[in-house]
Amino acid sequence: MAERRVNVGWAEGLHARPASIFVRAATATGVPVTIAKADGNPVNAASMLAVLGLGAQGGEEIVLASDAEGADAALDRLAKLVAEGLDELPATV
């Protein structure tokens, strides 16, 4: 299983707008991805409610994982998005 550990780059964490950006990006990959706090249970990264339910704070480590074909590229893009705390969904994600 491919995995990326990354610190949340959004100061407010994965709440409201950042969570929406992340979920849209996760869905756009076309690859099933899970997201979890470093010490928590993984949830579906394409589910807004699941991502909000994590309560991931700014600077907190999260784990992105997938065992699907194409997982490495998808996880790299999502990890970059989270780490940089981008305000908009980049066209390349």
C-alpha cells in the first residue's frame, strides 16, 4: 500500500473551505484514497463528512494511503496540496 505522511498546511486545518478543496482533489484523482490522523482510523478522502470528522488541525500530521493502480501519483498530488495549504484547486490536481 502506498502511503504519504504530511503536515496540514492550512492554518485552520481541514475545515470548511480547505476540506472542500481537498475532497474535490481526492475525487478528481479517480483513485480510492483514505486519509487519517497519524494515530487514527482511515476514512474515505472523497467524503466531505468523513474529512471534516477527522478534525485535523493546522500543522497536524495526516496519512494518505491507497493500494489502487496509480496511487503513487495521486498521493503525491494530494500530499503537495495538503502540505502547501493551497487556497484553490490547482488545474494539475
